[in-house]
Amino acid sequence: MQRFLLSASLYGLWAILTCSAWLAGMIEIAMPVALGIGAGVTASIIGFWLMFATGANLRFRDPSLTLAQCALGLIWLMLLMYIVPEWRDLLLAVFLIVLMFGTFQLRPRQFVALSFAAFAGYVTMSGIDL
């Protein structure tokens, strides 16, 4: 639950920063896209909370669901990077935060796979831009 609360706090921080930048006119995101992402992130947080609150997480090998939380965080992060390319450099540093979240909990193979997925996602996004 502790790792989940940390993760949820980071989602909340990024939501506040993104909404503030949008309201200030620093980034342009269409309202339906913004609402869709907000709903998806909120559903993700509620989904993890339900898993922990009901004890369903205890059926998994890693009850903290660290790999799932990190992978979902990377997916949302890459989506935001794609939608707001002017933030891409800033958000690249956030990859490190997501990966650090799993550093001590994930097995080495899981960590390497997660790191490779982040790299592949960034390279793919860069390729799409070209």
C-alpha cells in the first residue's frame, strides 16, 4: 500500500502540473483528449487501490504489483510525451523516476525489460515524429 500511495501521489502531482500548464496556455491538449487521459489515469489509480483494498494483490507473486505500476506509469508517460512534444525533454527525466520506483523491488530481468520498453517507446515515438 505504501508503494501505491507514493505512485498515486506522483500521478496527482503530474496531473496538477499538466492542468496548470494547460490552463496557462503553455501546452495545447484538446478537451476530449485531456478528459480521456484524466479518466484513464483515475481508473488506473482506482483499479490498483481496489486490488490492494480487497487483497486481490496477494494472489500475485509480487503483492506490491510494482512491475504493473511501473509499466502503466510508463505507458501514461509515453502518451503524454506523444501528445505534448514540447515537454518531451522534461518528461524524459521522469522515465528515471518511474524506473527508480522499481529499482529495489523488481528482479533484474524485470528491471531490464522495463528499461528496454521505455527506451523502445521513446525510440518509436521519435521515429513517428520523423
